[in-house]
Amino acid sequence: MRAGTKLPLTCQRCLGPVETDLEVDRWFRFVADEAAAEAQDDDCEEDLLALEPRPNLYEVLEDELLMALPLVPVHGICPVQWPMQARDPAVPDEEGSGRPNPFAVLQKLKK
Ligand SMILES: [Zn+2]
């Protein structure tokens, strides 16, 4: 069984979104029921999946993906500045593009 997905996780360093690739590649051997699964559990590498009671494959897949999740998602290199970093007041505030920069307003008043 192979499943892949991308999850937008939160970077624990810069708190920005991290696109995290998740891929699960796993073999399941289907057996008749729980008893058969227990009987064969010792001598096989694959995970055994009993067909009776009928397994919910979505739940199985969800468990596998959850186990593949990184415990602490972080960027290799954070694409943005750390929010804790002190902002230089002389640098225009790009995030608040709707607001006029007070220094730019002063510049206009001088002319
Ligand atoms: Zn980051």
C-alpha cells in the first residue's frame, strides 16, 4: 500500500507554513480474521490486516500517515525572518502595505 500527501504544517521555528511531504509505503497481508492474524504475526514482516471484522482502510491509512508525521516540523531554511527579530524602523513595512509609512509621509511634507 502506498499513499502520499502534502500537509501544511506549522514551522516550529518561524511559525510559517511548511509543506510537508508524507509518504507511506507499506505492505499489508490480508488474513481471514484476527485469530489468523495472531497466528501468523510472528513469522512475517508485513503488517497483517484481518478482513473480519472488515478493516476501515481510511482509518488504517490515517494511522500510518500520522506515524509518518514529523514530530517537530521545521523548514530546512526558513523562508521568512523570525518574528522575534527586531524590525529596523527605517525599513519600510512591507507587510502593512495599506498603511502609509510615517517616514514617507514626513518626506512628502518636506517638499
Ligand atoms: Zn520556518
